[in-house]
Amino acid sequence: MRLRLSLAAAVLSLLATPASSHTLYVLPSHFVISTDSSWITADLSAANMTFQADKGVSPANFKLYLPDGTVQGAAASHQGKRKSVVDVELTTEGTYRFELGGPARYFTSYQLNGERKRLMADKIARAATLPEGAEQVQTIQSRSKAISYVTVKQPSDKVVTPRGEGLELTTSLHPADIVAGEPLTVTLLLDGKARAGVAIELSFDGENYRDDAMRRQGETDSKGQFSFTPATAGRYLLQARYSADIASDKADRISEALTWSFEAALP
């Protein structure tokens, strides 16, 4: 599938629809910088409109992956009502990964006496906590991540390489090399394998200044891929969601969400 984000809706083959829920994102103040020992500020929020902060989220789940793959937390952080902020110092050359999200969580829903209920338990734990008479029992494994990449001087590949855990992505261009007007192919993977049918939504900054939000929806093809061309330079947000029934000791179904904030540079 090939998409082009443009100010002319007619060039798009996909329908635009408004966001139906808050979207988690991490937005660094810079995506590419030319000097090391630089400080970067990143906004953490959940929002209805692209990069318009609505709900501050806990910075406790923020991680900074250094170019060599080691992990550290923020040097300073603040949780606000609309957004949270973290400060990090990037001291070495290479690409850093900003990530917000925690481990998988398990929700078990069931019906009891005609009323739908829910508890925080996987399939193993639910055996001891489900009340007698519970019906229509289902356990969902849920996981959400928000990521972005910042490159100091020269790009590196360590932290952009998939780890084989949950929903991840790879791109035909290094995140530091994305340029307006040049095509980009994104591959979505689940636990390290390319996954078809992942729901995709693309949006870009400035929704509150347009009559049309210009959000575009689609899904990955049989190779787990889709392609698009950012028509203008600026900040973009990719949202990916996937859910399916599974055969697992801990869950009956998985629900994975991933958001990626990136920049298309001027050509």
C-alpha cells in the first residue's frame, strides 16, 4: 500500500476519520542535532489531536536507549496535567531511542448475573479469583508503546533494530534520513515477524489549524508493509494497532498498540 500525505485530499486513496480515543506519544524537541553533549526535552502526553497535549502521563515508564543499547532514565522529569516533560543529555554520537510504555498487562472480563465485570488477572491468576458462575470469560493481553528516535551527528542502527518483543517497526530509511517528498516503506512486526493486517493511521502536526484533520487510515499488506510519501516537511505521527485471538497460557487475545513520532526534513 502506498500513501501520500498531502494538503490535497484528492490524492489520497484512504478515507480520513477523526481519532476516537487518546493517543499516547513521546515528542522530542529535536530529532537530529549536530553536537554531542546536548540536552533534549521530550513531551509525554495522550491526546485526541496530533501533538496537542491533553493528558499528562507518568514519566516513570520513560526509558532512554543509548546508541550502544544500554538503558537509562531521564535526568529530570515533571508530570503536569496536560503533559509531562523529561530532560535527557545526549553525550555520545549516534541514534537514541526514546520510549514510553510498560510491560504487558492482563485484563479478564466476564459476565455474572447478567452484569459485565473485569479484573486484573491473566488466565493463570484468574482461576483463583473468578467468582462461581462467571460466564463469557475472556483474558486480553494489552501492551502500548510510544517511541521516537533522536540522532546526534551520525546515525547508528543498534536501537532501531527490532528486539522481537510485541509490536515493532522497521523503516526503509533510517529515521534521521526521512525527507519530505521521498517515499518511505514501513514494516510492522509482531514478536519479530512481519504482520499483515495491522491497522495504521497517519497524521501530521497542525490539525487545529486545518478544517480537515487529514488523518489517513489503512493496514499493512501481506508482507507487513505499507509505503507513503510525506508531502511536506514537519512532524508526523504513525499509529499502529493489532488485535487477534491467540493460543496462550496467559491470554485468549492480544491487543498491541505502537505510536512513532518522527520528522520529515526539508529536501
